[in-house]
Amino acid sequence: MSGQRGRSGPPGNQNARRHGLYARALTAAQAARLRAARRVPDDLREEIALLRAKVAQLVEADPENMAALVDGLRAMTAMVLAQRRLVGARDDPKSLERAVREVLGELAPLFPEGLGAGPAD
């Protein structure tokens, strides 16, 4: 039927953004952060560095929380792999292992005595 409006409104309609769930649930500052977070970076080094700092902060605050540490390291490993792919590096399990061991080495002094110790190569 010609001339009949669709349920979604005209192309470019922003009603859902202005009046929808997110508009009611987020403050203006939170909405701005959400918009900024939607931009996909072409380099993940800053995000990896931030995650490293946050994992260290978590270990300092709650050294017994191994589940959160493992989750943080899993996310960091995924980000390092993604970064390597972004820059065109081929997947080399040994270099990834070295990178993860380096991060663990930085965090080891924060663990309770004996918890950060592991097999050395």
C-alpha cells in the first residue's frame, strides 16, 4: 500500500534511541560512554593495557578471587590474539605463551605467598 508508514518509521528515525529502553536506563554521561564504546578501534593496545591494570587492581584488592583473575586473563589472551591478527602477525603459540607468562610474571608479586609460583621454563 503506497503512502502507508511502516512500523519502524522513516529511514534514520531516532525515536527508539531517544525514547526507548536505553534512553530511560542511562544517564547522559553513560549514553555518551556507550556511543564512544561502540566505535571499534583498529588497535587494541590501549584496551589491553587497561585490562592489565584492572587485573592487577583486582588481584591487589582480592588475591583469592581466582575466578575473576582467570576471566581477566582469558579476556586478555583473546585481545592479544585479536591485536596480533589486526597487525597481520601469524599465530605463533609460543609467542602468545611468552606474552601471557610475562603478564603473569608482572602479577605474581601481588598473589598470596606461593600462589603465583608455577613451573619455570
